[in-house]
Amino acid sequence: MASAVISFKFLVTLIDGADLKCEITWCHAAQYAAASAARVLYLMVICLFNLRSTIKEAALQVQDALSELHSIETPFQRLARFDKTSGFVGTTAYYAKEAFIILFMNGPGQDDYLNPQLGIPKLSKPLAKAVRLLESAARENNSDAIFLLAEMNFYGNFTHPRNYGEAFRRYHELSALTGNSSAQHMVGFMYATGIGGAVERDQAKALMYHTFAARAGDTRSEMTTAFRHHAGIGTPRDCNEAARYYKRVADKAMDFSRSGPPGGMALQREAYRLADEEGGVYGEGASVVSSGIYANKGGPNSDQHAALDDVLEYLDLMSRKGDLKATYSLGRLHYEGSRTLKRNLRTARKYFLIVARKYWDIKDGSIISEDANGVGKIASKAAAYLGRMSLRGEGMEQNYEKAIIWFRRGIANGDSFCQYEMGLMYLLGLGVRKDAGVAADYFKESAEQDWPAAQVHLGKLFLDQGDLRPAMRYFELAYRHGHIEAHYHLAEINNNGIGRERSCPLATASYKVVAEKTEALHTSFEEANRAYDSGDKETALIGYMMAAEQGYEAAQANVAYILDEHRSIVSLDLLIPWKTKASSFLRNAGLALIYWTRSAKQSNIDSMVKMGDYYLGGYGIDADMEKAATCYHTAQEMQQSGQQSAQAMWNLGWMHENGIGVDQDYHLAKRYYDLALETNQESYLPVKLSLLKLRMRSFWNTITNGKINSIQPDPEPKTYRTWSEWLANFLEDEHPYYHSDTDDDILEPHIHDPMPGGDDYYDEVDEGVLESLIILGIAGALAFLVYYRQLRLQNHRRALEQQQQQANGQANGQAGAGVPVVPAQQPDGGFFPPPGHPDHGQWVAGGVGH
């Protein structure tokens, strides 16, 4: 009987998704286990038959439910057919759709997705039927049914109302039942964000579930776990763990990138900051992304403010006039695509052919036009894209022979793109014999023209031969252009310590870049962008939030921006009566602060300033003026491509003016106001108004003998130089006092350029005691030398005078003109002449002694 029981247990565990049913049958069988082995075997057969029937019935219910769900069409799907197109009809239909959504489909937000008092919205008949079928299958522990119910409640698929509490229950149930990695990822995500109030935020549990999912191979959880170890969220920072998980994602990213046609997958970038499209977090001119060097300098008629449609229209006009550069630019725009322009390979090929036909005869390849105005260079670039499209089969049938023809035409003019593609064909043996040597020659010619893909392949060839130094040099050259493979190989070198000391931070940073470049592999940026553009902010917020948890800074900024309710001091919502209030899901200041903080830690200056605003105003957290000041100080010191935040500087000036979070200091406040104006000239009006008020307050503080530090006049700039600098300048500098080219320079004193080593130098002695003693000693030596020189000159002059007097005396004696001799008088006339001496009258005339 023991063997029968063991067999029973073994057979039951073979039935997937029927654990609960088997448990009940097992308990029933155990009651009769003592009767006989035959009875137990009979119950085993019955149990197996019932389980198979239940599983089959549940699977059929899921299939029927999916059929019902696929028949449901959402209102937005119907309205999406009326996209904005060119022409009067298309534009009218587009704006009619927008008006219909605003007037009739923009109902008041649901205050609480978990409140049962609000009632369950009425479901359509197909949806209600599908839900009943799925719930019936879920009671039989059908994993597909549980997952579908969880997804419908979380995302609101098939017009099902969102219910985050029910979604969490279903995900948690599936995670505990089967260990499903997708369910574990969602449970970890909901613990991390507390989305919809379904569960309280718990970062430790979030990391636990993400770790389970990551070990099971879920790429999204691998990214999330890596970022949490990298940033220290819910766990101490651990570079090695971050590198390990980022490497797993980077390996998948490289497999994905290389899995495409020759040359790799075309990686489209969808990670954009929503605020940047509106001039930044603080608007045009006040944010870092739209001020200073990033400011639009053109006027209202400048093309800097033009939309993509206007740019395309302008380029098309110039192309029709025969401008080949405009035609080539149109081809590139349609080939590469962008967020607002989908790739159109056929249109791109048409523009590239127009350019090529202006220079070559398409049939025999002969040159039909002189290379005037760089026609040959532009045609070679177009030939590179035409050859690439033939090589990869983009917009046309794949044809290696045509690709070779186009590449050789471009190579004749030295085009680096064509050289790289030709080298790739020889490396892979596509349409030509496989020859790594010839490929290396082409790669080298292209790499010398700074083509990053050629530099990477040349580095790989050197690496395969074990020649690490040139390989690293080429990888680092391509790294400057952000090439994904260059980042990956340098990450591998730094992580394994090949040819250099191991550097975990450098490896982790490069792995992170590689992982984040393959957005299509593990993010929902495309769906989130589409939802935001259509006005569905809740769906967009979920997509951005998932990417934010994976460490994307742009997604973190987007989540905070959507949740931010404090974009202006005076809200215009009160003036718009038909504007509905956002749901509680979109009003979460605490969550916004979390993502502002994470974005700021990844060097977003505007996010750092926003952090300070939240601490200053007490949004989502208790007000803390000192932390606000710290955030503004940090933002003021940060730089983004050499640009700083004028907003942070102005805020610091205001805090010092009012003594909020920092010491009240009018002089320091003026300094920060001045720095804000120097950083951003567009802040002229607010800064000047602030300075006017500040000067009035400082004047009043001065005349009333206030304790606040008033505005002080700026001291004249002084030059501080060490003794070695002074000596070098004294010996080498050509002083304008003695080497001037014009008379004006001699006549006009150099007031602001004091002579090195003069009084201005000794006024400020900032060196140590030892250096001061050395300076004094050298100065004393110089003084002694000057004194000794003067003494020598004086003695020499006296000797000359004595010789002259002796010569004169001898001459006078011979002439018989005697002069009375004064016995006490020195030869050089060292005292007054006595009375009767011929020189006595001169001294008396001078009034000496009177």
C-alpha cells in the first residue's frame, strides 16, 4: 500500500495547475488508504480523469474568453483612425476628434480605485461574458486565466476598468502558485511604487520579488535589480551585484543588436523627456535645457521654432528647386525616423536615387556631372545608404551585387560609410570571398575618417589576435560617439581587468549604457509615448514608471513631471470651469519627490532644483529649509555641458535675502542674484527687480544699524603671486614702463597694473612664516647690495675730486695766483668756509645759520 500511495503522489504532481484539486482528492484517498491498495488505485484513476477534464475545460474557457475579448473595440481605437493628415479634411477630422474627447470623453477622474462604495462600473456584454469565463477557469488554478485577469485589472485592457487591488491579488496568487517570473516582476513593481494604493510601499519586498524574477531570467527585473544595487535602493550599494545583473542584460542586448540584418538592428530611441518639449520643467528660458547655450536665439520668424512638418515642407521645397543637400537630408530623415516621423524606407530610397542620378549614370555608373559644389561627395553619401538598403533588404529585395556596385562608387570618392560597409561584406563573405585582411584594410581607411562602426570592427580584429593596446584605442575612439559595441567591449575589459586594473564602476556604467540602448527589448517607452500623446496620462504614467524603476533617467523625470502639481504659484485651473480635476492616481506628491530625487542623482539639474522646491514648500514631505538650501547649492554647483541653473542661483539669493534655511546676508544674496544674471541673460527682469528690492532693504538695514550684513562695495581685484611667480615675472616680463611702443603709454600711468614686487604685492602676504623670512632675507640682501654700491660710487667720486683739486692747485701755484689756505678745511669742502674766503659770500647769501 505504501508503494501505491507513492505512485498516487507522483501521478498527481504531474498535473500542472491543479494542485488545489489534487489536495482535496488526496485527503479523501487517505481516509480509505487502510482499506486496500486496490481502493487507492481506483481513487487515483478517478482523480486523474477529473483533473484532465478540469484542465481541458478551463483551457477551453480561456479560449472562449479570448475570442470575446478580441471582438471588443475600444473608443480610442475608433478615434485613432482620424489622425492628423495633410489637407483640409484630415485636419478638420483630427481637431473634431480632439474636441470630442475633451467635451464628452474627459470625465471626472476616479478618486479611488480601491473604494468599493463607488460601485463596479457596468461591463459590456462581451466583456462581462469573458470575465465570467476567466474567473471560472481561475478557480481551477488556470495560470493563463489568472494572468489575463491580472493584466485586465492593471492595464484596463479591453475597456475593463482598472482595479489595482484586484490586480495585485491576482499577480500575487499567480506568483505563489507557479513562480511565474512575470507575476513576480509585477508584484515587485507594485511593492516598489505602491501604485493606486493597492499595497503599501515596501522597498525590501520589492527587491526580493525582483530578485526572484531576475534569477528566473526576466529581463525587466534584471534591469530593476541592477539599478537598485547600483543606486542603493532598498539595499546597500553593491557595485559587483549591479555589474553582474547589468552584464546579463547587456549580453542579451548585444544578442538582440546582432540578430538583425548585416550591420545589426536599427535601434530606435524612444526615451524622451516630456518637459523638454515645453521648454523644460520651469518653462522656456527658466530651465537649464532651454537657457544659456541651449536657448533659442532666433526671432519669431526663425526656423529654430519650426515644427518637423514645417522643416519637411521647407526641405521638400528646396529639393524641388534642385538643392541636393536638402534632398539628401530628406532621405536621411525618412530612413532614420524619429519620435514624430515614422521610418519610410521607400520614400528614403526615392530621395537617395534622385541625388545619385545627378552624378552617375545609373546603368553604367559613368559620371555625368562635374563635381561642382560638392555634388560627388553628397552623391557618395547617398550611394552608401542605397548600398546599405540593398545589403540589408530594407525597402527592397536583398541584393548583394547591387550593394557592391553602390559601395564601390562611393569608395571611389573616399566615402567612409561605403568603406565600412564594403569591409563588412568581406568580413562576413556576403557576395564576395570571405577575407579578413581585405576587410581590415577597408575598416582602417574608414576608421581614419572617424567612422565609429569601422573603429569597433577594427578593434575586434585586433582583439581576436590578442593585440590589446590598439584594440582598446579603437574602442575608445568609437566610445566617444556612443557606439553600443564600443561600450560593451570596454565594459568587458574593465570588468575582467584585461590589460588594466579591474574597475567595477567603469564596467557598471558601460554595461548600463548598453542595456539602456536596447529600449525595445525590455521597456514600454513607445506605448507610454503614444498614450501620452493621445491624452491617456494614466497609461503613460504606468509605462514611464516601469522604465523609471529600471533606471532610465528620462522616465524618472517623466513620472515626476506628470505627478507634479506645483508648476506655478497661481494655478489657472480655477479660471477654467470645465477643466476636470485629475484623479488621485495622478496626484501623488510623495511619489513625485521620489522620482525627482532619483532623476537628480543621475545629474538632472532641473530635477535637483525641483527637489529643493518640494522641501521648501513641504510637498509630499515635511518642509525642511536646510535640505532645500542644500538642493539649490548642489544644483548651482552642477554643470550640464557647461551650463548651470540660474533658477537655483536666484533661489539661493532669495533664501539669503530672507534668512530661510541659511544665514540672512544681503551681500551674499546680491552675489547669487548677480550670478543668476551672468548665467542666463533671460533672467534680466526678475533679477533686476529682486536687486532693487534688496538694495532698499540693505539701505534701511544700514541706516538703522541692523545686524544683517549689508551690501558692500566690491573690492578691486588684486593679483596674488608667490615669490617664485614674482621673481619669474620680474626677470622675464617686458614691463610697459620701459618697453612701450607709443608715447601715450609712457605719459599715461598704469593705474590698474601695479609694478610687480611693489607695495601692492607686500600689502597681502598669504604665504607661510618660512617663506616670509626668506623674502625678508632676500630683501635685506638687496638693500645691502644697493647700499654697498652707493658707498663705492661715493668713494670713487671723492677720489676723483681730490685728484682734480691737486691738479688745480699745482696749476695755480705756477701762475702766482695764491689762494688763502684754510688749515681746518677738508679738501672736498666738508664744512662752511670761514670769513674772508671767496666762497663765504655764497653760503651767507643762502641764509645758512640765520
